[in-house]
Amino acid sequence: MSHPRARPVRRAVLAAAMCLPVLGGCALVSQKTFNRHAGDPPRLPLAPPPPVPGMTGPALVTIVASTPDSEWRPAVRAAVADALARKPNALFTVVVSVPDRADGTPADLPAVVEASGRPVLQAVMDAGAGAGQTEMDARTVTHDNATQVCIYVE
């Protein structure tokens, strides 16, 4: 003969066994139910590249390449002297901006830099800036029609 309490326990075990397949298909409600990215680590935006040294503000002097030396040399001399008076260890960056050709091919940068940028760099050094205080950069641009030489100071 069985124990008198065994029958209700058997019924409870049998009912639980019958409900397990039904409960096994249910998903628990969590944060991922409403937001699939909940709990993911934050995605930080990529930092922009650092600016080119000396090019954070407007140019100290801008020269169009076809301008005669007699017109731009006094302006460069005065601007460099003024900058050196304010900051004796100033860094001067001469940037030659060369427009792309009409057919889309890049211009001959070394020849343009030698013809347009080198005299401006020499004028900056003649005005009092040392060789360690000057640097030159060249780049092609698509929006300009004429080669420009810009002097930036940092």
C-alpha cells in the first residue's frame, strides 16, 4: 500500500512534467527584448585627424604664383619680421596649392614647388626665420584656377 501523501505529490510531479515542454518554448523578457543593443559596449565616434601644423587659422600671406617678386617680397619681409617680433621661435609653413589640370590628371608638383614655393621659402628665411623654423608643403586642389603660395605661422 502507498503512503497517503504520495498521491498528491505524484499528481504535482506529473503536472510539472506535462508543463515543461510548454514552458521550454517561452523566452524570458529582458532588456534585449526591447532593445537588441542593450548591454553592448558603447561605440565611440572616431576622432578626426589632427590638423596640419600651422594651418589652423588664416594664412599670414597669400601669394598668387604669377605675381612679380617686387610686389610680394616686401609684404613677406614685413609679415615675417612682425611674427618673429611677437614670437621668436615661430614656425613658418609655406604651402603651395596647385590646381589639378583640366583633364583631371595631377599637376607636376616638384616643378611647381621649385618654381613658386622655393623663392617664397627663401624670402621667409631672408627675413629672419632660421632653417629650423621653416617647412614647405605642397598639395593639389580642385577648386582653384591659379597656383597659390600661402605662408602659415604657428
